[in-house]
Amino acid sequence: MPFMVAFVFAYVTWLVLTAGTNGLLWSTEELIAGLIFAGIIAYATKGVIGDESTRFLNPVRWVGFIAYAPVLFWGMVKANLDVAYRVITGKINPGIVRVPVELENDAQYTILSNSITLTPGTLTVDACPEEKALYVHWINVTEPHPESSEPVAGPFEKWARRLGR
Amino acid sequence: MIAPEFFYATLVIMVGAFMALLRVLFGPSVPDRVVGVDTLNTLIVAGMVLLGAAYDRTIYIDIAIVYALLSYIGTLAIARYMQGGLK
Amino acid sequence: MNTVDYVIYTFLAISMIFNLLGSIALHRFPDVYTRLHGATKTTTFGTIFAVLAVVVHAAYQLHETGNPKYLQMALHSVVALIALLLTNPTGAHAIAKAAHLSGYKPVRAIVDAYEEKRRGDGE
């Protein structure tokens, strides 16, 4: 099953990169070459990916990621206006805070820490799954010891829990 | 060149890249220099995509993809080295 | 001049402003963590708009000329953007952790919970 996951992802990437070789579609040679190379790559990497990767073939998850994109984009707009304000005025009040989170697996930690790096005023320094906490550099500390991720990450913990399940 | 506005945008972004390079040259500590290199990589990817549109060559954008992935490996390697080995 | 040109100019202007702001942030902020804030967020955002401008340009040219190389241009720039969006925050995280582990303290910090945690682990 990890073979199929790697094969599907490699073949989709190949199709995206070679679109437009026959009119706006694909020529037969590119389709066959893509099958061969995706097979080689999937065979070489099937031991690396692991059995849990099959959940990324679930179409419901892809709909979730598409619904997540506008939320993340709006967060990035706010983050950039915030950084612009701080670059121009130079007002900072930084600190590294410990943020307790309720997450289960590595995918959720990855999604949450990457999201809060791109959203207002926060930058993940370390993630500790064993003590269920993130260490976050916060450019404008309002609460030195937050009880939940709400003041730091806003709605993103909920999204990360839903997307990485 | 069929779209000169992309070329002028690239020039402005390269001014930013030059400022990041100044941070690499003068940055007082090692992590400051690494931050400068990271910024420089992102700006160069943006500049390459814009130049690909300006000169109408898709191959520049392919190079930007490869550069983005390889510069990420470079940043990770430097960060690992800085924190004292692969632990 | 038509509407498409104005859309492209707007996207290019936003991209230029935020990319320049990222490099100015490198010189305005006092220490490595705040510099990472400025550099990562603004340059990622600026690159999104640069790629959007290229996609709009390529879609317009594809509509005008029908040449499939403009389809390739749009798709490849979107792939470059996705690569950058996935790798940029992770790189910033790696640099921040490495800087803290090699002993660079955040300047003017009012709280440093990570330092307390590392000191607790060491004992």
C-alpha cells in the first residue's frame, strides 16, 4: 500500500510538470515514461513512507485542505500587515512562551507549527510531542503563560486536529 | 522580452536580495548570516519565476523549482551543523 | 492597457513591497528570532503574489495565443510556489531551534520558557 501512495503522488507530479506536450494535454510518450519513472520512485521509497500514509489518498482530506487555504491566506494577510507595522515603528515586545496543545500525531504537529509560523507574530522554535507543548517565539507577548493555544494560534489548532487525523 | 514589467519587478526584488546579502556579509552572529541566506534564497526563487515570465522561457521556472528544493536542504544542513551535529 | 494589465501591475506592486519589506526587516530588528519573523512571513507572502502575477499573465497569453507553453509556465510556477510554501516555515523553524540550542538568547525577551525547559532537562 505505501507503494500505491508513492506511485500516485509521483505520477500526479509528473502529469502536472509535463502538461502541454500534446496540445494542452499529454503525449503518449510522456504518459508511458511517467508510468515507468513513477514505478521506479515508488519502489525505491516504499520503505521510507510507512503504512500510515494511505490516509493521504482520502478525498475528504483534500477537500479539507482546499477549505483550509482561504483561512491560512487570511491569516497571512493579517500577519504581513502586522509585520509591516512592526518594521516601520520598531515596537517589539518579544518572548518565548510554552503553548500547551491537544494533538495526537506528527502530521497535526507539522500542520500547526507551519501554520503558526506563517500567521501573526508567532514563530515555532520547538515542538515537544512527549509533553504536548509547542515553544513559540511571540513578537508581542500579551500573556507570558498561556493556558491554551487560543491567544497564540487562533483557530488553527482546531483546523490542524481536523486535517491531520 | 515580451513583458518588460516583470523585468523591472525583478530589478526591485534584486535590490532586496542585495540588502539580504549585506546582512550575510555584516551579520554579527552565525544565525544572522543563515537568516540572510534563507531570505536570499526565497527572493531569488521569486526573481527567477518573474524572469521566466519576462523572457518567456519556462525553463527558468523549472530551475526555480529545483533551486527552492535544494536551498531548503542547504538551510537544514547548515542549521543541523550549527546545533552541533545530527542529533 | 486593459484590465489584465492593471491586475498584473497590482500583484507585482504588492509582491515588490512585501519582498522589500522583508529585506528591510533584516536590518531593522535587533536579534535573529525577530529577523526570522520579518524575513519568513513577508518574503513568502511576496512570492505568492509574484507567482499570482505570472499565472495571470500566462493565462491571458494562453487565451490570446493558444500556445501550450503558457500552460506549462502557469503550472510550473504554481509547483514552485507549493515547494516554497512547504519548505520556508520548516527552514525558519530549523534555524530558530539551532540558534537557541547554540546559545543565542532572544534580545529584550520578557519570558523565555524554552530556556527554562532546557535548564530543567539538563539537571
